[in-house]
Amino acid sequence: MRTVAEDGPPELALAAAGTAHAVAPVRIGPRGRHSGRVRLSGLMAALLALAGMCLLSFWVGANHLPFTVVWRVLWHDDGSSAALIVHDLRIPRTLLGLTVGAALGVAGALTQALTRNDLAEPGLLGVNIGASAAVVVGISAFGVTSPAGYVWFAFVGAGVTSVAVFVIGSAGRGAATPASLVVAGAAATALLGAFVNAALLLDTRTFDRVRFWDVGSLAAPGADALTATAPFIVVGILLAVSLARSLNALALGEEAARGLGVHLNRARASGALAVILLCGAATAAAGPITFVGLAVPHVARVIAGPDHRWVLPYSALLAAILLIGADLVGRVIIAPGELRVGIVTAFVGAPVFIALCRRARLARP
């Protein structure tokens, strides 16, 4: 009969059970709402939903195309104007939304796990705006014009901002707390946001290049951005998945994690590297998009439970669905114009952030 950690990962059950040699064998494995079969079924459903959202993204746009035409040219590029729209514009845009969404979802889940803070998200901690500010410097001072160049500046900006936020959040007595990290992230966001705005106002050439990218957009440059950033996103996701067991142990606290054999400094350094890769590449490709990494991991945990071996893939799929869906809404809501995806996700994410803050306040004793 199962007695501990009904819905948790095996690491949590082992820690809760105590020393294994002193008690009867404990049957470990998820059951009920978070059973492996339910999780796998949910993952398959998410994959199907993502496939459907991608197909819808191929179909919907400023230029109305019948679905039968889209379906035909999707499999056979006949050189027509419809094939040009689908293959050169909509497919790269959709694939970019998929990869950037997955990167932001995994980065959000990873950030929340490493900081043990449900309100943590790379955008709220200043990582995205740090990458954005560095890209603006690259464009203004060094004349960088392509995503392949943006990405290296974005990595530097994300890394420096991450370290700065942690140092500021750790200042004073004791270690960094969830509240101090959010406050430090807000301060970094305000400072770097002012720098970006000043740079854009003082340099019209930089403004022309950055104005759409800076609010978060999947519209351009499409295939070039995908080619330049996708390898870094894949590496970042694989690195994050490899840390899933360590993240499960970290959820129990530092002492319990050490008892389970986790090398804390190595796990945190690897996690920070993964976040920098994911956020830097995503920001270089599509601009600073916030709130995706905040909201999606919460939904993933509701479906999959606390086990990060499931939370991370769920976060990747659900965030990709959200970002492609937000891009679709932006295409049709003010057609024939277009509302940038970063604006749509802000409208969705801000109420979620307020609700999470309110829930945290109500839960406080």
C-alpha cells in the first residue's frame, strides 16, 4: 500500500519515507490524477493541439487563402503566390513561434524551480530586458543587422543581468529571497528599459530597426531568425531536461537535495546556463516577450504534478501553443493590420500575474 508522496516524483517519496533500510519497502510511483498514463495522455493531447494550432497558423493571415489551397501547397510547392505566402512567410513564422514559445516555457519552469519562487519568470527577473538592451547596443554601436549577430549580444546581456539581479537580491542579511529577486528584477527592468528607450529616441536608424522587434514579434525575419537561434534553443532545452531529477530534489530544500546526491552548485550553474541560452536565443529571434514563462509552468504543474520530468515537456508544448495562438490573435484582431505577439501575451499574462500575487498574499499566514 502506498503511504507517501502520492502525486510527487520518486525523489520526493524517498525523502519523505526516510531511510529505506529502517522501514518496510515503499511502493513508489505516481497514481491518480497525476498517474503516468494520465500524464502521457495529456502530453499526446498537447501535441495534437500544437499540430492543430500550427495548421491554423499556416491558414490564417492578412491574405485570405482557402484551406484547400493551403493544404495543397503545403505539400506541393507549385511556385504560385499562395505557395510563396505559405512556404516563405507563414511556415517560418509558425516554426519560430514554436521554438521561441518552447524556449520561454522551459526557461520559466526552470527559473521557478531554481529560485523556488512561483512568481519567478525570466522577464520579471530582468533577463529578457537585459538581452534586449545588449541587442540594442549591438545594433546601435556595432551595426549588427541579423539574428545571427543579435544572439551573441543577447547571451551576454542575459548573463550579466542574471548575475546582477542575483547579487542585488542577495544584498543585505541572508540569502536571496523570492521577494528580493522580484524587486531586483523590477529595478533592473526599469533601468534597462529606460536605457533602451533613450537609445531608440537618440538614434533614428536604431529605432527603425528595433521598433517592431522590441515589442516582441514573429513577423520577421522568419527563416533567418529560426536558423540562427534554433540550435541554441535545442541545447538549452536538452540541458534543462537533463536537470529534471536535480530540480525535483531541490524542491525539498538544500539539505534534502544534498542527501539525495545533488551537487547544488553544479545544478544551479547548469540551470543558469540553460536559462541564458533559452532567453538569449528567444529574445534575439523575437524580441523581449514576457509572461509566457510565468503562466505556463503553473498550468503544466496543475496537469502533470510537481515532477519536472513532466513539467518541462508540458511547459514547452503549452508555451508553444500559447505563443502561436497569441500570434494568430494578433493577426486577426485588427486585420488587415497586425498586433504584435508581445502585446497580446502581456494582455494575457498580466491578469495571471496579479492573480498569482493575490493568491500568494492570501496564503501567507
